Amino acid sequence: MIEQRIEGNRRLDRLRQQDLDERFPGLLGAVPAACRQTRGSAAVTAST
């Protein structure tokens, strides 16, 4: 699910989005949505 290549002394990683979407449909879209919800509820909690 991750492609890794080495350039000099660095390792460059990349998510293979198509493979992730096939194996876990909707996951990549759900993570940012969950983060937005968490940030919104944390802001409400902090202000009360």
C-alpha cells in the first residue's frame, strides 16, 4: 500500500491511493472528515 524509493540518503514514501481505495473503500475520505469533526467538537468544548 506504500511505495518507497531511495534517493541518496533519503527514503521517499507515497501512498498507493488506488490500492487503498480498492481494499478500504472510503477510508482516505473519512480520515479528513473525522479530523474536521474532532476539531469542531474540541473548539466547542474548549470554549465552554
